[in-house]
Amino acid sequence: MVLEMFLAGVSTRRVKEVLEPILGEEEISATTVSKISKILDDMVFKFHNRRLKDEYEYLILDGLYLNAKSPVYKRRRCILVCYGIKENGKKELVDFYLTKKGESQESWEHFLNILYHRGLEGKNLVLAVIDGNRGLDNAVRFIYPLIKIQRCWVHKLRNVANKCPRKLQEEVIRGAREIYSAEGKNKALQAYKAWQDRWRDIVPDAVECLERDLEELLTFYSLPEGYWKKLRTTNIIERVFREVRRRARPMS
């Protein structure tokens, strides 16, 4: 019961308060809850060191930031995350890595090298979904040089919006969404051409920002249609870690 509540995001003190009517005041304390929760450390260690089967076709890679607390400070720490989809369509979190050097190429190469030597050699890999981080891009191409790259549309549209006056952002982005919503690559290119003609003279920096990575933004059209929505963004990682954030806030 203690572990279930701890994983559900209940603080150690609240766990004590909830269980007191059942176990009695002397049977449980916040310290006891902390000691019991350390059982999870061994499980986490085994997860990070398990042998990986080289059966992933698609990888989604992104860096997330969570607040790490101590009695002395509170600071943001970067977590590199690898999510995978296997040949049979099964989706799972492959691994994550807490780094002190942010999303640098050095950090990503180190993380991907660990995965490679644990068994993820990439013999079946088709594609990696990434944001525009240059360090990640270089690391993926170095470790897995033969796979295709899909740029994340969410990150790209965020960058495009930042290059527009605030009053035009909504209209520009709404038009850009029609590109990746098209029924095929040819229609997507037609939608891009129409969007480019509409905005090229008004927000040239925004158009250039999207044009620069257009080919890799449309890589997902080369995949089976059932994967288009899943693999045109890195959103799946944020959804997984939404639960982590909910648990981490009261835990320190």
C-alpha cells in the first residue's frame, strides 16, 4: 500500500496520515515510508541495466526538464529520454538518463552509446523522431547513421511562431498545420507552396525556418499511414512524463 501511494504521487507525510487509522499511530511514520520506498531503487537499477533486444523500428528522442529539490537548492535537471516502437507495434519507454550537461551532443552520444552496447544496435531501426537540437541530431547520425530522421512538428511550429508578430502567430500556424494534415506527401508539398506564397513577404524568417527542415518534417509520409500521427511529433514522451511530473512535485 505504501509503494502504491508513493508512486501515485502522495507525499511521505500524507501516506502516514492516510494509513494511521488502519495501522495505528505508532506503526507508520514518514521515515518508515521513505525506507520502504527505497525498495524501488533496486528496481530502477535493474531497469537501467537490463539487456535490450534489438527489435525497435522507431525511436522517439527528446530532452525533458524536471525540478530537483534538496534542503539547500531547487534546480532544473535535464533528462534524456528514448521511447521506442517495436516491429510488432508495441510502444514502450526504452530508457532515460539524468545528465548534468543538458542536451549537448556529448550527453546524447553517451546515452545512445549506452543503449547501443546494451543491445540496441539499430539493425531494425527505420526512423528516429527528434526536435531541432543540433547535438541530438549529430549524435543520432553518428550512432545510427543509416536511419531516417523525422523532425518534430510541435517544436518546429513553436520556432516558426517565435519568428512572427504576436498578432499573426495564430493565422500563420493554422496554415502551417494544413501541411502535415495533408493526405499524402504531394498534397503536403502543395499545401506548403500555398502557405509559402501567402507568408513569404510578410514573415520571411518564419517561412525560412520551416523551409530549412521541410524534407525531414515530411519523412513520416514514407511510413505506413497508421504511424503518421504517432511519429510526426515527440509528444508521446511528454505524455509519459506527465505522470512523472505529477509524482515528482510532492516528493523532492
